[in-house]
Amino acid sequence: MSELSKRFFTSIVLIILLILTFKYNLVLLLLLVLINFLVLKEFNMIFNKIFKNKYFQHFLAMSATLLYMITFTLSAWIYLIQGNANYKMSIIFFILICIATDIGGFIFGKIIGGKKFTKISPNKTYSGVVGSFVLSLTLGFLFYKEFNHILSFDINIIVLIVLISFISQCGDLFISFIKRKAKIKDTGQVLPGHGGILDRIDGILLAIPLGILIMLF
């Protein structure tokens, strides 16, 4: 099975799992606990390689990561469980943009190729960046046209999609940067075609908190 096929089928499984979390609170709770465990485990592995025998720096990095993940998890819980249907649909919208950003960048980068975008992520090309925006704008706008009556934000839809896609790509670059510092390719092998959980949700970890802030203000 090709890497693209693995990415596609893994994304489908994740979307199905996401739908289940909106229907069953227990599934959401277990998923959030699992994500936190895997993310912290993978960050710990990365920091072990970056901060060899530098225990204080390692402790600070893990403390900051733990604080961020607690904030991320509580935000997701509040707006997925205690929030109304509008909030829930908005979260789905943001996640869709992140997934489209990842797949669009991968497809355009593989098919068109071209000049590398940055040394931080050797596989990221300018065509991939364009592809990320193109697919996220296409799927995001179609989703918005269908469900705009129950989405909870008051901002130009094109600006919003571009902003979420941009932040998602920044999250991807950040994880690529620390992986490069740690001299590793993937953060794990949990997800076929993606690697570790951080390789899959790197953009989501930044984009969802931003989306929640947009809903609030």
C-alpha cells in the first residue's frame, strides 16, 4: 500500500472515530486521555534526544508541554461536551481544514514537486504549501455552504480558512523543527502513513485553540 493510500485510509478512520466522539461522551473522554498520553510520551522521547543529560531543560520543556496539553484538553472538553451543537460543528469544521491542509500539501507536493519551502521540513515544497491552501479552501468552503447556519463565528469565511490552514502548517513546521533537532524522522509508528500521533495532529494542536479563541471573540 502506498504512503498516500495509508494516509487516506488513516484519515478516514480518524474521521469515523471523531464522529463517534460527538455521539458518545465516553469515546471522547477515552480518546482525549489516549491522545494526551501518546503526545506526552512522544514529546518526552523527543526532549530526551534534544536535552541529553540536561535534566532542568528537559523538565521545563515537559512542564510547558503538559500545561499546554491540559489547556488544549479542557478547551476541547468544554466546547465538545458542554458546548452547544454550534460549537461542536465549528470544531469539526476546524479539524476538517487541518486534515485538508495536510492531505493537500502531501498530494500537491508529491505530484507537482518543485522547490523546497524550508530546510526545517525537507519534504515541504512551495507547491505543497499552495496545495494545502487550495484543498482546505475548497473543502472548507463546501462545508461552510452546507452548515453555515449552525457554525459559531462571525468572520469572513475565506480569511478564517486561510488563517486556520496557515496555523496548521505552522504547527507542522514546529514539530518538524524539533524532530530535526532530535534527529528523528517520525515521532512513532502508531498511525500507518503518518508515524506517531504528533505527526498526525501537529497542526490540530495549534489550530483548534485558535479556532476556539475566534469563536469566543
